Amino acid sequence: MTAAATQGISTRGFATNSPEAKFEPFNFVRREVGPNDVLIDIEYCGICHSDIHQAKNEWPDLMPATYPMVPGHEIIGRVSQVGDNVTKFKVGDAAGIGCFVDSCRTCGACTSGIEQYCMNLAAYTYNGTEMDRVTPTYGGYSDKYVIDENYALKVDVDGDLAGVAPLLCAGITTYSPLKRFNVGPGQKVGIVGLGGLGHMGVKLAKAMGADVTVFSTSPGKEADARKLGADNFVISKDAEAMGALRNSFNFILDTVSAAHDLMPYVGLLGYGGAMVVVGVPPEPSMFHQGSLIMGNRILAGSLIGGIHETQEMLDFCAKHNVTADVEVITPDRIEEAYDRTIKSDVRYRFVVDMKHA
Ligand SMILES: [Zn+2]
Ligand SMILES: [Zn+2]
């Protein structure tokens, strides 16, 4: 090995050092490209709301913060180096990284292709460790990532990649539950909340052929909802409009992470209908079991997707021309983007341009 090889790959990132700290340039070293690894030159990284929760240590029990933290798990870029055994990628290929970069590969979840539920805990893309449980992982607010090819995603897009980045978390988070409940033509689908996740839910459900209704508390979002492809728009506080829709939906995706009552939405499901929640409000919700029992309804949760399904989602999006609506920013504006994301003042995802970081 050369001296350079033992030192690994110098990487420029942006890190925060405490819940209150501002992001600052942070130089660190990625591992050298191993036989099964690819080096990705990052072009864009989306800002997911969970970046904010973790950077500010708002999930101390679920995902305690370790600093310095380089967030970012909606990563898109181009392969600039491949290891000797790599077959899936060649130099120049577009490639993506989602919420995890490795897993145990042997447990029931990993061998079933649902690595996100790895029973030995997957290696999260940031604010975690590699599977050695020692080496910290740093995310996509950086210019390079070294990853095993089996955990990187292929992206078949010719044009600009900015709108593809959010598919790696917001896209798969909404695609997986839609697929699980076989959403398709002739079905009535509700999307609750029109933020980063909700706007992807609308686009994907439409691309799958469903009739889509957006539920929102903001009347100002109707024009946007329809522009994104929604067939109907309902103000969720309008009891009359909600009442008229009782028992009529096949599937509802609830993307809201603010405290809210689930019961009005469950009541909209028809016989055997399913609602999946993907947002985590700070406090537990009250819930009446009778609303599920009457109507044979299903209430479920869902966490991102496995590597195979994430690839399927990216291929689906390429085929149907689905990308996220994004606002591209330079890394010096991460705090501003965080503040605006917290205020829901973004249509619909901030993406950090890492090409010139
Ligand atoms: Zn995310
Ligand atoms: Zn596993």
C-alpha cells in the first residue's frame, strides 16, 4: 500500500458540533476504496426532516446524536473509482445512497431483502457506525462517500440529478407502503399532508394510476396539490367534506409528523382499507380500536425500504419521469434551509449542491 492508501480518502464535509451549533466545514477521511467498494463524488444531498431531528438531538432515545455530525441520507452523485470486484458500477455512472450503507447480511431481515429492519441494526449513513460498531459514519453533506456496491443504488437519469436525491429517502418512504398495499388504477388513495413526503406520495400514487386526494390543513396548498397531480383536495378540518368521504378510500398514506387525530382518516377507509403512517409525532396518539374493527380496516407503519425495493423505486421513477420538486442551495445556507423546513416553507425539498463544496 502506498502512503496515500493508508491515509484513506480526504473528504470535505459540513458538520455540526452540538444541538445549537452552526454547520462548519469539517475535513475527514473516508476509508480507501476496497475490492467491493465504489467511491461516489457527491453532487447533491437532500435535507430530510430527520437530519434536523438528529442534528438538534431531538430523538435522544431513538437516535442519540453523536458529534461532530455530518447529516445527509439523500445522496446522489457519480462513481469516480471502483474496487477490483465491483460489477454493478463503472466510473462515470450516476449512483445514489439512502439511509443505510451496510447491514449484517445474515439475519432474517437482511436475507429477505429488508435490510432496513436488520435485526443486528444496519449501519446508518450518518450519526451511526460502520458494522465494526466503532468507525463513525458521516453523511452526504460532504463531497465523497465510499460504500460497498451492494448498498449503493443505480440511477438511470441523463439530466440534472438534483431532483433525484430526495427519492433516496422521501421517495422510498412513500413508494414502499404504496406498493405493499398494491395501489394501482381504479383505487382511491388519500395522502395526508403535503410536505416533502406528501408531495412524493402524490406523484408516485398518480404514476401508479390511482385517483389521489390530498388532505391538508392549509387551503393555500390546493393549487400546488393539483399541479403535482392530485385529483381532489380536502381541508381536513372541514367536517362536512370529511363526512362526505366516509368509507370510500382503498388506501391512505399519513405523512404528518405534527400531533394530529388519526380517527377521522381511518373513518375514510372502505371495507378492508389500509392506512399507513410514516410520520412520528412527538406524543402518542389516542386511538379507538372500534374504528378498525368496524370495516376490517388496517393501520400500519413503514420504514423506508430495502436495497432491492429502493432500486425498483428508482427504476420506476426513471420510467415515469418522477423526481422531487427541489430548491437547490449552497452549503452555507444549511441553517436557513433547516429553519425554513421547520416552518414548512419549502416546495418541497431542499437539496444541497455539493459539487462546489
Ligand atoms: Zn430521511
Ligand atoms: Zn441483518
